[in-house]
Amino acid sequence: MKILKFGGTSVGSAERIKGLLQIVDPSERQIVVLSAVSGTTNALVEIGQAFLDSRRDEAKKLIKSHKDKYEGLIAALFTTEEGLKKGKELIDYHFNLIEALGNDLFTPTEEKVILAQGELLSTTLWHFHLQEIGVPSVLLPALDFMKIDEDNEPVVSYITEKLTPLISEHPDNMLFITQGYICRNSFGEIDNLRRGGSDYTASLIGAALGAEEVQIWTDIDGMHNNDPRIVSGTKPIANLSFDEAAELAYFGAKILHPQSVFPAQKYNVPVRLLNTMDPQAHGTLISKNGGEKGTIRAIAAKDGITAIHIHSTRMLLAYGFLRKVFEIFERYKTPIDMITTSEVAVSLTIDDTNNLLEIIKEVELFGKVGVDEGQTIICVVGDFRANTHGYAARVLDAVKHLPVRMISYGGSDYNVSILLDSTHKTEALRSLHTRLF
Ligand code: ADP
Ligand code: ASP
Ligand code: MG
């Protein structure tokens, strides 16, 4: 069984939705995961925010203008009267629901229900289109099998347990369709896997079913060796190891959701990144043995980082100090990304600042604390084993004209990370690109 995921631009118009069958072979047994039509989740975020801020009239205007787009989409997608009628009923249902949710007490719980409507719409629209043209398919509701626990971590065993019988009910069906991104949380409420989460859905399903392969179809020919939105002349990488891909996704390569490599890696399911606009292109194959010895592979950048600097003479010659500091972050469920230490100080970075004030209050009990917001981690991924090629020096040389705040090297064999103020990100990415590739 293969899992194919199509992102927002790959289902961005009626033409694209119809064109999915140029890639999807409906005679092969597979699960197709769809994102929302491009722009939809952003619009739903705006609508939810407007309701949260009690800007109801504005929310209603946004709902109306977004619904108009869908009216245009169904007019171009369906050719029969019956198809059009079903499409119309579908969008009426979802947009009425969105509006109704805003009429009552509106909390983040209702907001998440609104955010889920994009994937529910795109998958059902494609399913109706396939019905109209006589291609059999079964729609699997992600809310019946995709689940996160109290720590917002997906539960693979639960997915296996719930999804397997749903598929077995249709032994003769080949094409299954489901929603990316959406799930239920530990309270059974509608929730999601964070922005870009459809990649994660596909990889989780691949892991849960022990799939042969997960294919992520998007608008570019695979993982490039630098951010193509910022640097010109970037190139696709044919093969990556799970570790390299995980590092790049986690540290900002937007083509993949930050967590999405982990389930595939754990269950050893190869992931292919492919281009919907150029289906013949090789793209990137992420697999166990995809690494390449002795080279620098790629550069990625993660914004929105906060650096915390703790200066404490109590650290001098003391053991157990770092544990006490880390325990504070653990208590607030705040992951630490980078860390550097000296004899009397430690610097670390976080990207989740929801509990920053509480954390600082507690850390201040240990010494003087400084906080820098608006930082960027630049991550260079490659074969740094024993640094036989002098790569670390070349990385630092490329940013020697910029004020580097932290450096992390030696934590793994395949990563050097530097932290700098986000205002220097573009220059750092470009300079690294010219010197390293
Ligand atoms: P989708 O909607 O299909 O999920 P995304 O917009 O989430 O697509 O991801 C694809 C985009 O990621 C590309 O269009 C590209 O601009 C951006 N991107 C950022 N870094 C990289 C990279 N290193 N390699 C490829 N694409 C990248
Ligand atoms: N539609 C969701 C988003 O825009 C999920 C995804 O596209 O992967 O974040
Ligand atoms: Mg994406």
C-alpha cells in the first residue's frame, strides 16, 4: 500500500483537483491524503481570530468572500446538475457551520473546529468529483482514526487499531481518500497537527500501516539544498537519510512539517518528495541509507527563536546545575533546541514562548538572565564526522562578517547550527550558499 499526500497548491483549483488523476492511478490500492485548497487554512485562521476578538462583522465578511471562491470552484469542477447540487450543498453546510460557530461562545475549541473545515471540504469535493466521473473511491474520516494524546503527540498504535478495520470494510476498493492535518485530541475534541500538518498525517498513516512508501506531492521538485524563497540557484537533493531530512524539516525547510520524518523513520517507511507540476522529476527520496558521505547536503533556517542566557557563579564546578535548569523547561513542556555552555553561563534557545515569563521567573532564581527574541537558527546538514573536510571552519568562515550569537557543533555527526538575529538571516543563507556549494 502507498500513501500519497497532495498539498494545498496541488489541489488549488478545479483544474488541479481534476488533474490529480494524472498522478493517482485509481487501479492501485492506496490512501490519498489531501490538504485544504491553498489559501483556505490561512482564511480560516483569519476568520477564527476575528471571532476570538469579537470582530463578528469582519468574520462574516471573510466567510462570505471565501465562500464565493468555493462557488467558483464547484462551478468549474462539476459538469452535471447532480454534481453541482451536491457541491453546493457541501459548501453551504461547511460555511453555515463556520458562521454558526461564531454566533455563540467562541473559544479556541470552536476555533479548531473552524480550522478543520478546509480539509473536510477538499477531500469531499474530490470524492464527489470522482463519483461524477465514475471512479470508485472511499472517503475515510480522519477524525475517526487520527488522534493526539495529552502531550499533543500522535498515537501510532491507535491509528493502526482504528484505521485497519475501516480499510478492511472495503476489500475490493482501491482508492481511499482522507483529510490531512486534522485529528482528535485526548478529550475527543477536534484538533490539528499544526500548520503544514498534512505531511505528518501521511507519514503517520504510512507508519501505522507499514506502508511501502509515502509520497509527498507538492509544488517543487524535492528538498532543495537551501531555501528557494530566499536564495537563487538552489538545487534538489536526490537522496537524503532520515536523520538529514528530519534535521532539515525540524530546522525550517518548509517543504516538510517539522515532525513528519520521525514516524517514517521509526517504522522505516521511505518518503518521496515529488512535484505535482513536473511529475517526471526525480524529486527527493528519504530513506535509511540515503545519506552521502563526506559532503555538505543542505542549509535550512528556523525563525521565531528566543535565546535565553543564564549567568550563574553557582554553576562553577557544580554538578546537577544543568539538570535543575532543564527541569524548569520540562515542567513547562517547552523543548530546548540549541544549547551552549561555559564554566559560569549557559545559553539555550526555545521556539515555544507560551510559558516564557513563568520560565524566566524560575530560572532567575539561579542567576542573571538575559532574553533575546527575534533570533534565527541556521542549520547546515552534512557529513561532519570527525570534521575531516574542515567543513565546520568553512561554515563559520561564511558568516564571519555577521554577529553570531551561538554555535552548536558536535551534537550529532551531521549538523552544525548557528544562531543569529533574524535580520541577518538572508545574508547568512546567501553567503553560506556561495561558499559551501
Ligand atoms: P504544500 O502546500 O504542498 O504542503 P508547502 O508550501 O508547505 O507546500 O511546501 C513547499 C514549499 O516549501 C516550496 O514551494 C518552497 O518554497 C518551500 N521550501 C522552503 N525550503 C525548501 C527547501 N529546502 N526545499 C524545497 N522547498 C522548500
Ligand atoms: N491546510 C493545513 C495548513 O495550511 C495543513 C497543510 O497544508 O499541510 O497548514
Ligand atoms: Mg506543506
